[in-house]
Amino acid sequence: MPNNVKRLLIVLICSMLTITRLSAQIQIGVTGNYSGPVQRYASFADGLWGGGLTVRYSLKPQLVVGLTTRYFTYGESFSTGFAQGNTRSSELRLAGEVDYFLTTSKLRPYAGIEAGLYRSTFRLDTTIPLVESTTYSSNDFGFAPKIGVQYAMSPAIALNAEVGYHLVIFRSTTSRSLLLSAGVFFTIAK
């Protein structure tokens, strides 16, 4: 992510936090996630399972900002006539988010966007002579428009589900994936 985008995101979040009322709430969420590709020559079933953590801060009863992190990993072993080994893929997403809740009732649908850093790593370990391991990693910028719904089971606990359309911008191409997320959010009144 370019330094200017990082600075803008930090300044935006810090300034929003300083101008809010003292009655604001903080939500901490733990989610399970599935991210599947939705582009040509890819199958949604070839996606990755992962977990996430989100911290949201309400600026107004219906407007929240936050930070979310998600981690996905996949490993596989292989064996051919001349080599054995394994592969390991992982992706870490760290993003800022802004969500707007359409209601203030128990059932709260929302729309939002998140943007931030997408770090991908691929490692290949083999028993091929002269090639024992190879690692590739990249840091890219991505963003995702999203929709979701939150249901308050009590003033302190809510169930949350969302769908996001993630676009990751590489040097010469754009990757597209659909993220399905579900989890529990805990509300801390300030």
C-alpha cells in the first residue's frame, strides 16, 4: 500500500475518533471466513477458509469505523515420480472499514467498504536436488464493497454475517474474490 494511502487512513481514523461523543460504543468481533475466487478460469470451490478479528467504533448510532484483519491458509503435500514435497499458501488482510447501519433496531442490515493491505505468501518445499524451498510473497492494495446484517441477541452480544466483493490490485492485473463471513460481536459501552 502506498505511504500516502496509509497516512490518509491513519489521519482519517484518528480524526474521527477525536470528534465523536462520549456515548460511543466499541464492538469487537471474531469471525469465520471463506474467500473464493470469482474470476475467469477459477472455481469458487477452490477458496480458502480462515478467521478474523474486527474492532469497530461507532461515530453515530448508525455509522461505524473500524479495523479488520483476516488470515487464510492452505497446505498440501504432493508426490511425483521424482520428487516429494508440500506447498503452503497464506494470505493476511489488514484493512480499515466504514459501515453504515440502516436501522437502530435489533436486526441491523448495513452496507460498507473496507480497504487496506493484502499480503500473500506462497512456499514450496521439495526433495528435488538443488531446489529445496522457494518462497514468494507480495504486498498489494485491495478494497471491498460489502453488505451485511447484525442481530443483537442482547445489548452486549450480536451475531454478524456479511458478504464482500474483494478486488486486489497487483502490478499488472486485478484479483477478484467473494468473502463470506459470519461471527459474534461483543459490544463495550464507553
